[in-house]
Amino acid sequence: MEFRKDFFADERAEGLKEVGHIRQRQDAVGHVTGRTKFFDDKKTTGLLHLKIVRSPHHHARIRNISTHEAERVPGVVRILRAADVPENIYTMLSLINVGIPDEPALAFDKVRYKGEPIVAVLADSPRTAHEGADKIRIDFEELPAVFDVEEALKPGAPLVNEYHGQNHFDYDGYSHQKVRLGDVERGFQEADHIVDERYQMSPIEHAPTETQGCIAVPSDDDRIDVYSNTQALFFSLDLSALILKMPSNRLHFMGGTVGGGFGGKVDTLVEPLAILGAMMTGKAVRHSFSRRDEMRAGPPRGAERIYIKDGVMNDGRIVARQMRIYFDAGAYSRLSAYGAVKAAAHCPGPYTIANVYVESYCVYTNRTPSTAMRGFGVTGVDFALEVQMDKLARTVNIDPMEFRLINAYRDGDMKAHHKRTEGAALIECVQAVSDLAGWQIDPKYRSYSSRQPGAAPAAAPSPASQPSASAPPPPPPPSSPPPGTTAPSASSRISSMFRRGR
Amino acid sequence: MSQVPIQFKLNGQDKAEFIDEAATLLSVLRGKVGITSPKAGCEQGTCGTCSVLIDGELRLSCITLAQTCAGASIETVEGMDTDGKLHPLQQAFLDRFAAQCGFCTTGMLMAAKALLDKNPNPTREEVVDAISGNICRCTGYEPIIEAILDATGGSAGSYRRA
Ligand code: FES
Ligand code: FES
């Protein structure tokens, strides 16, 4: 079998045989001796503990907050409310100019999800912090809540987030991300079979063994030292500076030791309030999620609902694919606008299909705001696509491996995003996996190669893909997207911003 | 809250502290004694990251009242390696890539030590049972089970060393 080395050819050594071998981690000795220092292993004196009072409601107006009783609890040092936060309303991706400020560090007029932070209590022990938090009195007026992405988009649905004014993210004037190639309706008419299905992902909790947290320590040099287990150290630093309206060079973040993250420690949820507490009291402040905080208020993977309608021929060629994706952001944007872009960018999967029509929405609901998790956006789409591929294969009675080989993209094929495929390796992967699994595939498919044109020619935009077997893939065609490829500025700008991804 | 005196042995050394009467052993070890290998993963007795040995028995220090340990002998991972030489379990965890983020590792090592101290030649089932109170979210349990079996000198497992 041929191994592709189209990318990073000069950086990749020949004859690598690392997969399947155990290599010792550089931090492993610290792990097995207990000497690895996680943020909470930092020795500090006079530490204050920060405890958050959270919303018990999914959606409610805050009528009144009373802190008097809590202030009298012995050991309670300071209580933080929205008015104490210099730039209380923020959005995570403002650092890269995506989205509008839509989320308060501490809620003040209303709460939009169960577990939303409202008040922070600083006390001299975890126990007194709990006692203080217990004495905070908040009057709520409950509001109707919406938990379903499609319900949220219907007229008359409760408005989740006033900063957006509607229950979806606005992509520079467009309600969703779009991918368009060819004419799906014509494709469906030609098709021998139509397979129309609905898929639903779950909002999975990362559940790292170490909950998210940090310790903020005022230092002698007029900076605040922050020991954090964030997965995005500089992101957290910049966002903290933004929320606290302070120059970022006054913050000194130390991290890199993360007790499990999986994407769940990307949102900057603990540092800003800990730093604010440290600045207001002059003391070191520890803000660590309890397991309950982590499970209830910690952001999960965004759940996607995905509809796929495919037209397939009896010979196995998929001739049209229409997808509608609803990415559940929960109550606030966080990274979900990006998740929905990734989802759209991943369609229609690694297959060459002449007619493609994709809509991908980032939707607000009164659920816990979602965040990064292990390829979010892509993972959900892949789940739906590959289950769909199996259903299609059964529909036309073709072996599922061979069905993928028939439709696999190849170098030079036009992708739905109007770019030519480069460095394709799906065919080779399927062949290798079939061998390893002892799965018989027809010799005809053995001879397939990603470098040669396939059986499923891309009918739509010309020129058709005809790269020679050895030549590098042709350059992308001049960008003049056909009518229907809307929002090019928005989608291409956002996509390029996100290209580095996590 | 009133303070009470307590004496116990930690990794063979005598310790004496004044502690809150309601303090957990985990908070005393981490906050007072400065031992950080037991971790606070849940503080409600469900994850096993705070595991220590009390008089040779595996215990969750987050739900152990420190006062009840008066006179007891407590072991933590800090006491496992001697004179720069790793305990066979520690070495096996290194060799088998049984620690990824490391947050569960110290608790796993305690659970494994509790088993091997009593039963030097456990079956795979006994190993699985011994760590059944310890959650790992990164490494996966197979390398951990294999490491523990390796430390006994023989591997009965099915994990394939490449
Ligand atoms: S911290 Fe003790 S069991 Fe989780
Ligand atoms: S190595 Fe991370 S939880 Fe086990």
C-alpha cells in the first residue's frame, strides 16, 4: 500500500514505526511519584475560597438579590456581584472578532440556564464560603424556557438571549452557514432511492477527574499570579484582562498541568472572578469547581440535531445530499458559532457528491452553554454521516466498505466548498482497515487509488476532475462561486479565522 | 470551630497536628501536612483520587473524618519510592503508559498497593475488582490493569504490547 506524504514531506522522517509502541511521557515520573503539581497543589497562605451562587431556574428574571445575611456569616470576607465586574458582559470569541458580547460573568437582570453564576462569596474556608452562599437570597420570576433547537427557532418561542435578539447566531446577516454545490433537487429526481433520516447527538459532559479551577495570588510586583488548569492559557489570560478591563501584562498565568480536559477546560469560567476577588481583598483566592459545579454548570459538548436526505443510485453512487444541522449552543455563544461553522465545513463528508446543499445553524436554548469537546462540530456530523452511509449501503445492497470506496473523494475532485481535493487518503484507509479486520473486498476495489479519478465523477461545476496519476493536484479554480453560494464573505472570513482550530 | 490534637504515623514518620474537629483526612493531609498526592476529585466518595492506606486498608480520605485516624498508620504515594528507587508498581505504570494526565494515578497506585500487599499474585479479575472504585478519564483501564499485573511479575492480560 502506498503511504501519502503530500504534506510536511520535508519534516517527516522515513520509516516511522511509533504507532502501537509505548513511549514514556516527559511528565510520567512526576505522575507516578505524586510530585506533579496541579494548580490546587500550590502552597499558599491566607487563602480565600470563592463559592458561586447559581441559578436554580432554567430561565428567570432576577427581581432582587439580598446579601445582608451572608455578609454577617463569620469568615465571609467579600461578596462579588455583577456591578463589581468592570466589563461584565463579554463573549469568548471577541478576541478574534467573532460574535457580540452576550454573556455576563455574573448575572444581574435575568438568568438563562440552570446553574448560571449570579453571586460570588469569598470566605476564609470552603465551609464558611458554603455557609455564606447559603444565606444569599434571590427573588426570581420564572420565565418560559425552551430546550429544543427547532422549537427555539419557531415564531413565538421564548427569547433566550436578548443580546442576539433572536434564537440563532447571526453570520453577518445570515441565519446559518451555507454550503452549495450543483442542484440537489435535480439530483433527487434522478436518484433510484431517497434516504431521509434524523440524527441527534447528546450533550456529553467531559467529567475530567480534576474539576476546573485556579488560584489567583497578588504578587509583590503589582501583578496577579494565576495558577490555572485552563486548556487555553493565553486565551484565559486575555479574556480575564478584557473582563477586568486591565492591561494583560498585569496578569501572570501559570498552567500546563491539566487533570483531564477534553475541551471542557477551554471556557474561561473561573479565573476572572478569582482575580477580581484577589484584587479587591489583596489576598490569594481559590476558585475551584465542586464536582457538582462541574457536572451541573460545566459546559458539555454541544448537541447537534442533523437531518440528512440522500439520493442514491442502484450502482451505489450518491448523487445528491441535503443536510440541515442545528448546533445547540445553550444560552450563550461561547465557541458554538465556530462549532456550527466546523459542522458545515465537514459536510458532506469525505465523499464526492455532485449536488450538495447544507444549512448549519447555531441555536440558543435555555440549556447549559456548550463548548469544545474532542472535535466538536465534526464528531457529531461524522456520527450522522457514517450511520447514514451504512443505511444507504443496505438500501442498495452493497457491502458497506465497498460503498464507501465507490463514493470516496479523490485528488482533484471538486468538493462542495468549491475547492479541489488534495491529499485524499480515504480509499487507502478503507483498504488498510479492511485488511486488518479480515474484511473481504472485491479485487476491483483493491485497485482503487485516491490519485486516480473515480466512478462517481463530480457532475457539477466544470472543469471535471482529471488529474494525472503522478501530477500534484491542480490549483483551486478561480473563486467565482455559482449563484446560491451565499454569504461568501461571512463564511470564508470566519472559516479562515478558525482554521487553526483546537 | 474547635481544634483538637491528633497524632498519627504518615509514611512511617510520626506526625502531630491541631485540626478542626470536623476536618476530613484529605483536607488535613493536603492543607495541614502538605502532602499533595491524594487529590480532591469529587470530595464525595465517588472517584477514588483521594485514596490512601489506613493501617493497610484502602480508604477514601475525602470521606474519612481525620479524628478517627488517631494512632493510625497512613500511607500515601509520597512513601512509595525509597532512596530514588521507584516501587515496582510505579515502574510498571511508567513502562505501561498507565498515567496520562496523572490526576487519578496516585489513587490508582494506592488501590493497587492495597491489593498487592495482601495478595501478591492476583488474577486479572482481582485486579479489576481492586481498582473498581477508582475512575480514570484519560488513560483507559487496560494499561492500568496491565501495569498492575506486570508489577506482580506476570501478565495474564490480553492487552497487546506492540
Ligand atoms: S475525592 Fe474522595 S472519592 Fe473522589
Ligand atoms: S490519567 Fe487522567 S484520569 Fe487517569
